[in-house]
Amino acid sequence: MRAPNEKEIRSTLVLVLALAEASAKVRTGPPLDHEADYALPVWAAELPLRTVPGAPVDDPRLAPGAVVPDHVTGWRRSR
């Protein structure tokens, strides 16, 4: 593993924040490394992750007789 270069160190900032909510910018595809880094004996790749919906969990305060609607039980991610 190589040490960071001066430009990378100057471009790095570490913050500690308490978060109530967060969002992320996401990209797909292989890493975009510096050309010289490809000669290093370091593993780099992409790890695809999936989000799979589970069974609906009722609000404990639902009114008696409330039924999970079809658009929830039949939900499928469009492709």
C-alpha cells in the first residue's frame, strides 16, 4: 500500500459530526485511480450491494382492522 501524496493530504479534511439524517452521492463502475496506482499490488474493485424490501411492519398504534394496502405488499422495484 502506498502512502498518500502531498496533494491528497492537502485535499483531505476529517470532521466529527452528530447526524440525525444523511444522504450520499453514489456512483457505479470500477475505481477511478491514478494511472501509477494500477501498478501497485493492492486490491481495488467495486462491491455491489442490494437493498431488498422485507415484510411490512405495522405501526403499533394502527386502528383495528387496518389492512396493508396492495401497493405495499405487491411493491416491486422497476427495472
